[in-house]
Amino acid sequence: MSTRSVRLRAASPQPQRPAPELIKPQPRPAPLIGLRAVFWIGGITLAAAQAWTFRYYVSADAISYLDMSDGVMPGSDWHRLINGVWSPLYPLLLGIFRRTFNISAAKEIAAGHLLNLGVFIFAFVCFEFLLRNVLRKIEHRRSFPAWAVLSVGYSLFLWASIGKITLTSLRADMLMSGFVYLATGILLSMQRAPAQWRNYCRLGLVLGIGVLAKGPILPLGIFIIAATLLAVENWSSAFKMAAASLLIFLSVGGFYFVPLSVTRGYFTFGESAAFNYLAYINRARPMWYMQDPGSASGHFLHSPEKIYPAPSAYAFAHSSLVTHPLRFDPSDLIAGVRPRFVLRDQVRGCIASARKLFELLAGLSPAVLLAFALAVVSWKRRLLLASLKSAWPVWFVGLASPPSDQTAPSIGENSPRRYCVPDTRRGSTCRCLPLVERGSWLRSYTACLSFWVLSLGPRLSSQTARKSEVTSEGMRCFRCASGGFSFLSDRFI
């Protein structure tokens, strides 16, 4: 009997299944609603307290804006809104606000400060649009934590708006800043994106309305529109869109400089630059009476007549009934004189402006130290330089702004004084301007706010007003703002 050998096959190895892995959900970036709420509520509270404290503070520039706003009132002439130095949008808003709520002459200064609070909120919304675009760029690179970007950004905005621009007087600077934030945000959203007609039309419209708010946006707007060609993906296909944006920009701005050119008899974008150059570079003197053109060429045609040497007394005539004829349209005083470039005077003016700019930027040292500390401790600091490069539109607008607005000191820089002038338009009434001097308390609160951002544990203390003339009512208002700000910081951070 034969036996058959059977070959035993080795069992084939079973394919190994991968061990189950625990997939950790990626943490979503927190919306940081609490942090935003702290800055929004705290900022609006401080702005409202400042506007209320200085509700009777007014400067000669503010009187000019109020006189211009009369052009909106019933029975008046809209040509009052067209002025060689002051842009028309802010007095237009003042006039609409006064006419809508039927504000009397006795309350128009306080009502203007209430309007300033609305302008501050508008600027805050525009800055929020810019900050969200900056945050989107930085989150893409993941170089900075979102809370740090928000803290630095909001603190810079509040420092600039409440500490530097301020709501103490009726001026158009806050309104202009809102349009600058909005235009910069649009430019940042266009970066590395296909060129779109919608974005270019929006940019031209925003910049055009900004020119109606204040003249320095005119050269800045041209810089921004030119920068879009470097921001979009295909710059060659964006030329037509940029030209259309420039056309919209100039067309909207034409609502100001076209009537002004018709009134003057020659084409002009405004006379503010010429007046500032004559006053601060060519040293035309005396200020507001314009007897000596300094280093400028020509002679004054409409300067006041000096009728007595000691003390100096001048006689002047004005075609319109205004509160302060010499400040209503200062460009009337410089007719017949042309600014002249003198290297010595130009260097002296640039040095003075650079000194003022340095003093302005010196207040940013806490924010600079905070940004440097965040750059050092950031675990993604290798991407920091790339993130800063990706946000070049913000730096571009920031660097382009000083040359367009800091050539000479602003004519709005007035020394506070108590000032009462008869209002010839209202018979025996008068605008009394109790100008309260800005004391050290405002700088103290600005420093407190910067310290709150640095420590992320705000404690705005109610400091006493040293060397100031602020009323006790205003100080109570700031104490309430400080207490509420501390409560919000404890609640959300």
C-alpha cells in the first residue's frame, strides 16, 4: 500500500489593518467676540465721554465749519459749502444734522459734538473692515495670534482717534480717517486676487467721497489706485479698471473742485496747500492779516487795511455775513501772491514737520514694544517677515500719508483761548466759545489705555485732573467710563 505525501502550504499572512488613529479635531480660531466687545464698548464709551466733556469746546476752524453748514439751512445759499480751504462734506453733514433736528443756535456747538460721536463710530466701522482684512492675511500665514492682532490694532485706532485726532472740536479729520481705513481695506482685499470691476468702482467711489471730506486724500487716492496695479494678480489686465476707478474718483471729487474753479475763475483742486505753504514755508506775516508776503512773490490784493500801528488795528470787508470773516475762507486773503520755492525755507519747514511727526510717533512706543515682544515669542516667527510683506498695502498707505498731509503744519492748530464774537446773522446773539485748555488728564487716560493693552488686564484708574480746567461733571463722566471699562475687562478677558 503506497502512501501519498501531501505538501502542506504555509498559511499566507493576512494583510495587517492599520491601527485606528485618533483624529484630533483642529481647533477653530475663536471668534474673539468678547475681546472685540471690550474694545468697541470701551472705545465708544471713552469717545462719548470726551465729546461730552468738551461739548462747548470750539476753535476758529469749527466756527468756519458751522458758518459753512448754514448753506444747508432754509433760505440760505448752498454756495457757502464751497470754500477754498475747508472741504464741503463735514459742514454738509453738520447742516443736515442741524436742519433735521431743528437745532437752535444756542445748542449747535453741543450738537456738533454729538455728530462727532457718530463720525467716530463710522470711522470705527471702517477700521473694523480694514482690521478683518489684515487678520485674514495674517491668519493665512499663521504668524501672529488673532488676539494679539486685535489688541494691537484696536489700541492703535483708539490712540489715533481719541488721543490724537480727538473729539474735542468740530473738525473733519475723523471723517477723513474713516475713508482712509476703508480704502486701505479695499486695497488689501484686492491683493493677489483677480482684478474685478466691482472692487475698482468701490475704491474710486470711496476715495472720491473722501476728497469731499478733506483735501489730502486727493494725492493719497492717486497713490492707492496706482498701488492696485501691483496688488492684483494680472496687472496688465487691470489698467482699464484702474483708469475707470481714477475717473470715478475725480468725478465724485469734482462736486467740490468744479464749483470752486468756476467761483475762482481758474481751475483748482483747492487752495489749502497754497495757503499753508505761504503761511508756514514762505512765512507770510502777520498771520490772518497778511501784510508781508515773506519770500513769496507778488503782493496781497485783499488783505485787511492796517488803520492803526500800535496797537495794531485792521479794517476788513467781507461779502458774506459770517462770524469770523478772516477764517471763513483764508484763501481770499492770498489773492495776488504765489508761493515760491526757497530751499532754505523748505528745509526749515521739513525739519519742523519732521519734529512734529517724531513727537507724534513717540506716543506709539508702547505698541511698538508690544509688537516686538509678540514677534519674539511667536512660535511661527519664521513666517513673520512673510506676513509683513503680504500686508505691504497697509505700510504703503501709511508711508504715503505723511508726504501728502505733513508738508506744513496744519492751520487747524490753534492755541486755546476764550473767544466771543458777535453773530451778525442772528442780530444781537453771539457765539460764545469757552475754550477749555486741554490738560494732562487726556494724556493720562491715553497712557492708561495703552497700559491696559500691554498688560491685557485693564484698570483705567480715575486720575485727578492736574493742570486742567475740566468741569467736575466731565470728570464724573470719565470715572463712569473707567469703571465700566474695568468691569468689561474683568468680564470678558
